Amino acid sequence: MTMYWQTLWGRLTCFQVDAKLKQMKTRPRVAVIGGGITGLAAAHRLLELSPHLSVKLFDAGARLGGVLQTERHNGYLVELSADNFITNVPWGIDLCRRLGLEEQLLRTRESQRRASVVRRGKLAPVPLGFQLLAPSRLWPVVRSPLLSWRGKLRLLCEPLIRRRRDTTDESLASFARRRLGREAFERIVQPLVAGIYTADAERLSMAAALPRFVEMERQSGSLVRAAWQSRNRDGADAAGARYGLFVAPRDGMSSLVEALWRRLDQHGVERGGRVNELARVGERWEVKAGDQSESLDAVILALPAHAAAELLRRVSAELSGGLAEIPYAGSAIVVAAYDRRQIDGELDGFGFVVPAMERRPILAASYSSGKFDGRAPAGRVLIRVFLGGAEHPEQLDLDDAALVELAQANLAELLGVRGAAELTRVVRWPLSMPQYHVGHLGLVDRIERLAAAWPSLALAGNAYHGVGVPNCIHSGEQAAERILATIPKSQL
């Protein structure tokens, strides 16, 4: 009898092993190429919705997270790219909630929720209620030293300007000059928007980058009128509240990356290195990384458009060519830490932006230690200075010493900084920011129609429908959902 049960148990065990091996062989395999926040969010969503899926994450770097990097130096918490994300769209905060990070999110210091603009070597606050292109309050504009009386009168006439009937795309520069006047554009709008997109305002697409303001003009006929209506409807100053919408993980942006990888690692996600080739072989995809080739059912390309274009050359010259048409700009960040006693000026707000007409070599500066707690030791100040962008691409070729010198010289002039920083860190991000030029939405529509020929291929990233961490997360999650929709439910 004992032998009987042992034999039966052995057969059952073999049956279970064979079933498991068969299941592993038939499980759909998906490659996520790109280990930045977009790719990580895509891989996480795949397994969140289908835990038994086989996912492999490929990335060229030694570390995951792409541009999201947090470092610690002598009590300073240093972010090397984005240092926060906005919560007026749900995708970032929702992901943090699902990862158990929501309780670790810090809000910006309420006393510092404002920004300044450089005018003739001095800092002046952005008028209260000014929402990039739309003032919700007029008295702060009248009092502002940023505009001359001629510029103020022109801006106050904005409700009298006829709405544009033409529905074709328009540049930021054209839109802002038409609605608000040249001076308001050059002194306020251009530097505020450049601080977000590092873009040339003469080429930046309103429809792609700032569609909300296009819709405000279309519906209300006036940006000022629309901003007033929004303020009265919401019972609050939307622009003043905007600075309170930003949050950051207590331990830095890398903690979001680490939480995602922990979750993926729990699901047994494998990691691969740089992908050299991508090819379509029959009904499957062949991914070559190093000297290893793998056959997969589906692929998510969570890469910059120019990198995706390179991998897709053998798949579709037309799709590759479309992706290559999306231009990119790079930037450099100089991080500088000081004893507060080295700074004569006030450090009001989150930082300042620099109009192009000021002809300074820096784009903006952010007071990291003023925005969030825990970024600098007591009595110390941490500042990040931004250079490069579409207007100064040559600056990325300067060596570290030259970039530090440019940053410190401008901080000395504008903030009264005395002496050298006690800590500096320089980081360059070449070809990191897609440029949404006029016609961008049409180009993306063409790219997406070409990509639709391969339902098991999904493109994701900030090159298409929005920059910023929440948009990258959303793009990755949408790509995952598109791929899952192509896999028979019986295989999930």
C-alpha cells in the first residue's frame, strides 16, 4: 500500500512539473526596451494586470531610472534631473499609491510657493495669479515691475482681442504676442515656458505643448476672461495654488524607481542589457542584446524617439524615418551648495527663470532646499542652475569647470553669492528633451498610424503626448494596456 501511494504521488508530482513547464513555454513573452520611468511603469502595469506574463526589461545603463537620479553628498539630497512631479493629473500620484509610497510624498513649502523672473539684473516676482499665459488677477500685473506701462496696457487689452478663427497649429511666440503683446511674451511667458520645455518659443507648438490655453481662447474668446471664470468657479486662485500641486518622495525621485524595481523583481522580471537589433521574424519579434538573441511575442519601445528610430530601421524605414523627425534638445545642470551666510540676497520662492532677451547664459535656477524639506543640512542652501536647451546647445560641450564658473558668476550677480560653493556637481543630459515643434501632433498621428501595422509593438515615452514624470508613467501604462489587448485572454 505504501508503495502504491508513493507511486501515485510521484506521478502527480511529475504531472504538476510537466504542467508548469508547459505553462511557462506557452506564457506570452513581452520585452520592454528602456529602463527609465516610462519602461518601468509599462513593465509594472503589464504584471499588475497579468501577473503570470513573462516580462523582460532591457536597458543600456548600469542603473535603472533613466534621467531620474538621486544622490546624497554630505547631508545634501541632490536630484540630477526632475525633482518633483505635479498632481493635477492622476498618473504619478496613483502609481505612488499602488506602490505604497503615497505617505512618503512631500508637498512644497507653503511659504515659498512663488517664482521670480530676471529683469535687468534684478529678480522680480511673477505677478500673483499669472498662469503661464493667463492672468487671473489684474492688480498684481499693474503693480509688477516686470512690465512697462505700455506693456501693462497692452496686456490689459487682451479681452478685447478677437479670438483666432484659424484652427491650424500656432507657435507659442505667435500665440502669446497676439493675445498678450510682445513685452508680456518676452518678459514673462517665454522664460516661464522655457523653464518647462527648454524650447525655442518661435517653434514650440501650442496645440501639442499648451492645448489648455488654445481651448481657453476658443471657448471664452479671452485668456483673461477664462482665468477669471476659472477662479470664480473654483473659489481659489488657480495660479497661486499651482505651486502647491507639486510633490516629491521624501527620499528623492530614485525611491520611485527603486520601488518599481522591487515590485518587478518580486514577479521575477529578468534584466537584459543594451538592445543592438530588433527584427520581425514571422509572427514574433527577435531582440538581440549583446551576443544573445531572444524571440518574444510583443515589444514595448520605451525609448527616446531617435533611439526607437534606430532599432526600427530593419522593421519599417517609414516608421523609423517618422520617429527620427522628432527633434531633441539637451541640457546641463550645475548643482551648487553654499553656507547661507555666503548669500546676501533673499531666496524667495522656488527659484527664478531668465528671459532670453536678458542674454544670460543660464536658463533658470531652482532653490532645492527651499522647495522641500530634507534637501540640505541646517544653515545650508542647495541650488540647481540650468543651462543649454534649444537656445544654447553649444554649452553641453563645455567642460565641468566652465559650466560651474558660468553658474556661480550668475548666482553672484543675481543673488549676491560670495565665494565658491562648498559642493558642486555637474550633469549633462544630451538629446533628452523632445521638442514639440509646430506640427508635432500631425507628426505623432502619422507615427502612430504607421506603428498600428504591428499591433504587438507599442511606442511609449515623452516624445509623443506630454513631458513630465506623470505623462511618462501614463504613456508607459497605456502601452502596456495596448499590448495586453492583443493577447488572447486564455493566455493571460
